[in-house]
Amino acid sequence: MDTTASMELLSVAIATRSEIGPNKTATGIKKLKTEGSVEITEMGLLGDFVADSRVHGGPEKAIYQFPSETYKTLTEALPHLTERFSSPCVGENFSSSGMMDDTAHIGDCYRIGTALIQVSQPRMPCWKLNQHIGNGHMMALLVSLKRTGWYYRVLETGQVSAGDRFILESRAENAWPVEDVWTHWLELRARKQQVAGRLDIPGLSTQWRFDW
């Protein structure tokens, strides 16, 4: 398949437990970049803290990737927060270049380092992102832009390091770009129409729903 050299893993970040908001809610949104090789397990990066396993982490949301290019868009939209917009400020594990929400497809299988990972769903931002960035519109902005980044499930465990290249090993014939999942979600919401359960999108996480 595709061995495009431009699809690069720029950095790897792991969360430690921290607190956020007036109630000092536990969170893993604050991450620190790592150096050297990091182990990818079936549940994600070894040592990555998950505060609430009901909505974060687990096999269907094992690793979160956010394109570095999107930070430029955020800076243009919210210039007063320019100093905040650098990886991993939105809580990503992987910061990448050469991959975007309109080029990564649900179900895509990528070889990265010695691991094999599969795009499982878009990220659904929560209130912690707004609190972390210090702007009440961040969550809605990323969704409206359809630039939330995406999660992976782990098909083969292995080791990964910043500087590794993503190699696309397979893509379904009728695969949906991550962006298109958001497009459909937003259209349904605009029409105040809900679709309970899943649509026929190859590789889409069973946790993703088109209702609210």
C-alpha cells in the first residue's frame, strides 16, 4: 500500500494524573512528550493515564492522534491563544504531519514503528478541553471545523518512537474519511434527527453513535 514518507510521527506524549476545573476533577488531558521508544499495548501507550475509562481509553480509543497542521487553523481562529497552541495541548498521544481528518479514513490500518494500528473513530471533545485551553468555545470549534483528530485501536502491539513514518497497509474500498463522519453527524444534528446505533462504516467503533 502507501509508503508515503511525508506521513510522520512528530512526537509521542503520555499523560500523568492531574486535576482540572473547580471541582478538581481527575484528568489525563495534560500530557508530556517522551523521548526514545514507547511500548504500544492493546490498551494504548504504556504508562498513559486514563481518568475515566467510560469515555476515554480502552481498546477502541487506545491512542489519540491530532494533526500538527490543525494548530495553524486554531491560531488563525483564536490568535489570542497562539502561545497555547502547540502539541500536546489538546491531549494527543501522537502529533503528526502529512495526515489530516480528510485523508485519514475510518478502518485505515497503519504500520508505525513495529506496531499495527487502525483508525477507529473521531475524537468527541468534552468540557475538559475547554477548561484546559481556557476557552469555552474550543470543543465546538473543533467539531465545527471537523478537525478533532482520531483514535486508534491496536491490532499488533509493538514499539514506537518520534520520527517514525506511518505506512498505510490497508484501506476498505468504501471507507469514510474521519471528516465525513463529522459531516454526517452535524447534518443529522442540524435536522434534529438521530440515528441510534451504528451506520455501515467499515471499522467504526461500536462506541460511536449518531445520537445524543
